Amino acid sequence: MDLKYRNIFLLLFMLAFIATIVVYFSSDKDMQLTWYFGGAAILFYLIYRFSKK
């Protein structure tokens, strides 16, 4: 994968990670919505981590 696309997935991971924390505290600890953002963060991290240069 091109380095530009890997950096996009890294940025998406960071945004989803921050969104997970924000959603958890701002939605009165709604765990279903928190798991959606957490799952997206995990997915973006795995794509970033296991994509070849």
C-alpha cells in the first residue's frame, strides 16, 4: 500500500480513538455507540498495521 494511503488510515485511527473517548463521556456512557467507534478504531488500526509498504 502506498505511504499516502497508510497515513490516511493512521489519521482515521487517531480520529476514531479520540471519538470513542468523546462519545463515551458525552453520551452518558452509551456503550453501544462507544463500541461502534471503538470497533472502527480497531479496524483502522489493523488496516494500517498490516498493510505493506
